[in-house]
Amino acid sequence: MRVPGKLQRWLWALAVLALMFGAALYLVYTDYRSFLDTPLDAPASGLTLELKPGMNMADLIAELQQQPGLLRSALYLHGYARLNGLASRFKAGEYAITPGMTPRRLLAQIVNGRVIQYSLTVVEGWTFQQLRRALATHPKITQTLREASDAEIMARLGRPAEHPEGRFFPDTYHFPAGLTDEAFLHRALIAMDRRLNQAWGQRSPQLPLSDPYQALILASIVEKETGLAAERAAIAGVFTRRLQQGMLLQTDPTVIYGLGDAFDGNLSKQDLTTDTTYNTYTRKGLPPTPIALPGAAALAAAVNPASGDALYFVANGEGGHIFSRTLNEHNQAVRLYQQRVK
């Protein structure tokens, strides 16, 4: 059967239109795929994208379009998110847009909650007050404890009867923006519990310490007495032998801690003879609480002190200490140190 000429022309036209439409669709699809895997035009320094709770796909696109040239096609990004069910799975937070990041990777990052991680290093030997100041000045930590007393903080952490000193493990902590100071402290508190219990479980026999808390106190003194890792066990050994023999610990850092804000940077003879609960020149045994935040090495030294017979030590003027068995030897070492200082 012969097709009339007019109908034939219409069929050819429809075929051409179909081919053109198919070609257009193919070009659009190819461009769409290229868009998903072509890096966003981010600056070399990168960008920070903040998604607040409740923000949707339109909000995300609006945020991206604030950076001129960053997003080539809002339509493609929106379509990809909808087709793959991603738009309802966004997680709030701060995200880094780095050079080389593609739209596909960006959405995967947001869906998986791979937010920017900030950090705060809690330094070994810090006091709790120094830790509080560091938390209060961190720009990415949400403040909830600024007006709380130390006792109120411990109560909020579930430890109402505990003194805060020494209870938080020194380490570098990573966290997303908006973490509360309370959550940070809780994390450091649990970390110290774990570390202290591990150390106590590996303690040497016949320690003159009755429980893990006394080990924590001794570790804090060791932490303040030396910054040299090689000396920690030796210094712990001196204090352990003094405790065993009923001698005064006579350690300056406890006196300084007991003076608090009254300490002017110079430890005087009057300071050493003025009795406080932390003055180990006037009171036997350990002080009532730790005096700082001890690190893992100080904890290990406190429960595994070095053996020996030294009962004294004094600075050698070069960052370390001279250890002595007798008071006479110690006095000679003190005079040597004083000569070096002069």
C-alpha cells in the first residue's frame, strides 16, 4: 500500500523530531553526568558550607549559589538529589568544599554527615581551671557551663561528690562545630576513667597506694615535677619510697597548687612553712586531690615506679634532675644547682 505524499512528509518530520529529541536528551544526559563528576569551581582555599537543622534542598542550593560560579546547574543537582532519595537525608553541620570536590561527592558527604572536625588539645599538666578557660574561648564549642561552679559542673556530669582536678584526660579531641562544653568534659572524663582503670589494673605489687584515686593524685604530682619522659618513673619511685617510709613528700608543685591565686611566681620559705591541706612540707602523705591533669605516661609511672634507693631529687639546671640517696648527697646537689643558677 502506498503512503500518500503528505502523510509521508509528516512521518519523516516526526522521525526527524524524534531523532532530534533523542539527541537532545542524550546531550542533556551526557551533560548531567559530566556535571555530577566535574569538580565544583571552589577556590584553592576551599569553602565552608553550613547546613542548619531543618534546611532542605532549596536551602542548600541557595547557599551554594551565594558563591558566584560555584554551582553550574542547580537543576541537575536538584534532580540528582531527588532521583536518588538524598534530599530527605541531609544532616546538619559544617561541611568543607575543597578543590576537586564534585557535586556527587558533596551530596554524599552531606548525607553521610562527614562534617568538619575541629580540635582542642588538653595539655598534660593543665589544671582544671586552665581546661575551663580553653573551653570557654574555643570559637566552635557551645557554652553551657560558663556561669557554673566546679561543683555544679561535676554534678551535671553525674559525679556530684567528686573534685574536678585531675579527672579529665589530656589529649587532642576532635569534634564538630556546636559541641557543648559539657559534652566535651564528659568525653574527657570517661577517657580518664578508662585510662586510670587500665593503669591501676597493671600496677606493681606492694604499692603504698590504696586505690586508683591515690594513683591519680601521685600521677598528677609526677606530671608537674618533670617534663622528661625518662624521669617520670624515677621521680615516682622517690615519692613511693617516701610514702613507704613515712617521710614527707616535700614537693613544691603541691604547695603552689595550695596557694592558688596567692602564688606570685616565687616560692618563698614562708610559703613552704605555711600549712595548707596541699603543703607536703607540713603534712605527711598525699594531698587530698590531684593537682593537675596527668597524662598516660605519668599514670603509668605512678603505678609502676622505678626501683632504687633515691629519696631526694633536685633540678640540675639543664631540664633534668639529680637523684640522691641521702640528705647529705642531696644538699651537695642543691648547692651545685644554686651555683649553676648564679
